[in-house]
Amino acid sequence: MRPTRPTSLLCLAAVTALVALSTPVTTATGAAGEGGGHRRPCVSSPLPEDGPARDILRIAEQAKAEMDLKSVILRVTVDGREVVTAALGESMTGVPADPAMHFRNGNIAISYLGTALLRLVDEGRVGLDDTVGRWLPDLPDHLGDRITLRMLADSTSGLVDYVTAPGFGDTVYANPFRAWTAEELVAVSTGRPLWYDPGTNWSYSHANFVLLGAALEKITGTRLDALLQQKIMGPLGLDETRNSFTPDIPTPVLHAFTSDRGTYEESTFWNPSWTTAPGAVQTTDICDLARSAVGIGSGELLSPAARQELLNPGTMGLGRPTSICPETVCLANTEATHYGMGLLVLNDWVVQHPLFFGYSASQAYLPCEHLAIAVSTTTGADAPGGHSAQLVGQRIAAALAPDHPIPDFG
């Protein structure tokens, strides 16, 4: 973990001002702020006339217009207290977006896998440097005996990412309703040579987290969706975050649209089974996403030692191109921007940001200010592409914490 930087007077002044303007909220696991009682419904804040909440809405409104976003849903909290919750635009034509709408959270669930693993380490049930082959003996020996649980969680295994493997994307878009099995996904990666010797470099691979999910099930004897409920969603009070083994989304639904196949079309119920481990293919709402940013980013479920591993499991200094691993794949991990256990550490922010099938989302937490930013977006017909939710989150961060911008990774 990076050395803790002293909090500036400006940082203290900013967080004090935000807390003074924020509203107490309740969660399913806590009272006002981040404590006990039942969470209130996820609804929009009263329209602010001025102050940080109004500034945040202006940023979102401008971004929606600039990027041709169909919807922008956001929530910002400080010390677990609401600064603003809002929904702009439409879910479908004539159907306004609403904070209570559910959307796919993609690799947000990968941060849950990393924290769940570290909770098992805290409990003494497993070690980070245990080989994967101990739990998944069907893996080829040259993989199972050389790759550890740590390497899966911090993405240093060397496994090729099946998502970027030649032909995979074309296959997904040719039939976006296809249900993929974990075995099919992993085989795409394990059937190719490693990018590098495990543990010696860094590159993101979805296969790491499909395997990690399978290993967590074997370690605990518990199906992954139930395990994540026990270890993550239940303790954090994420009542609206759940797995589905089908493409269904609980109502109310935030609908998504994309031009990925050359024509602007609805993609809400395209099958997301390829995105991560079965049991961790989840949907959520914006209030859960903001709570998740706090719970995961603060490491509140972990011991101090496990939280250190969460934020720096040994990735800093890794990530360099080789003769077979280009710099666009083997990205440099620095003190300022590096990968942790299923999440990104970006200039003091703890971040995760999924993007697929017309859905974009971002959860970001700044520990020094106890500041959480959650954003979900969907795209319009003329949207330029790219990670719109992350861009909105970056703009909000620049306004609220100018000394702590959120940089890009890579």
C-alpha cells in the first residue's frame, strides 16, 4: 500500500463544507450515515438551488448534452451522507430515468471477488499464495501449479484475456443472446500461450476472475452468488444488488441501447454471461453503487493487513511490454495508477468502472475525504463511444476534490 499522504487543509475544508450541506441517509445495515436501520427508498434529492449539489447537476447536464447520453443517474455522498442523488434523461422513449432503476454492474462485482478472497484470508481459510491447482485440479499443471490466488485477484497470472482474443468479440455480437459457460470462457484463455511467466508482469484478463469465482466456491463449498451475499452484499446492506443466472433485470429497469453492431438498437437483455464468473453477473441501483464505493473503497470489511493487500498486492512496478505482450496490454502499474485486488487505485481514489452492451457505470471512493461518487449512464444514437460514466465521475471529482483528480489507467 502506498504511504498515507497528509490530508491538506484544502481537503479538510472541502469535506467540511460538503458534510455541512449533505443529508443523513440510512442503510440496510446501519443507522444515519453508514449505521443501522432500514435504508430509505432510492429517490432523487430535492432540486438544489446552489452549492456543490447544484454544481454536480450542472456537470451531469453538460456531459449528457455533450456526449449524447440517453440517461445519467448519479449519487454523491460524504461520510455516508447524501450530497445529491439525481436521474437525468430517459430509460426508454417517454419513460424518465429514475434512481431506483436497476442496471448491470459488470466488473463492480470483480471488486467483490477480491474483497471476498481477502475476507477468507482474514479468517485463516486460505492463503493468497496458495496455488490455484489446489482448488481447481482440472487446470493444466503448467497453469494450476504456477498461478496463485493472488495472481488471479491482482491480474498478474499471464493468462490471455478471452474478451480481446481474436474472434471473440465478433462471436458475442453475432449472437448477443448466447449463454456462455465458464468452461467455454476459460478455454479461450488457457488454450493460448501465457503472455508472460505468472507473477512477473501485469495484464488484465477476464479469465482470472472466472477462475477466481470457481476457486472461491471450492474453498468454501458455497455457490458463488450465495457466498457474495454472505461476505459482501449482506454486510454492506446492498439490498438491490443481486446475481442472475439469466439476462433478466429486476424492475424497475434502466434500459440500454448501443450502436456496437452498426445500428442503434436496444441491448438491455443481451446476455452478460461472458462478463465474469457465474454467480457474480449482477445488477444494482445507484444507491447501492454509492454504498458499494464506500464499503469496498474503505476496506471496512477487512483487517488492516488485508486492506493493505487490497490496495497494493504487489502490482506497483509491474506492467511492461515484451516481445509478445504490447504496451496496450501489459500496462505500467505505478504508485499513482495501479491495480489492486479486483479494483483500481487511481491517485488516491479506489475505483471500478464497467462498460459493455450500452451500459457504463463508475464507483469511486476518496478515503481522505470519505467522498463517494457513483454514476450510471446509457448512450444515445450519436454518442461518440468511450467510458461516459467514468468521464462524468472524473468531472465531478475535479469539482469536489480539485487536489485529487481521477486519472486514467494506461
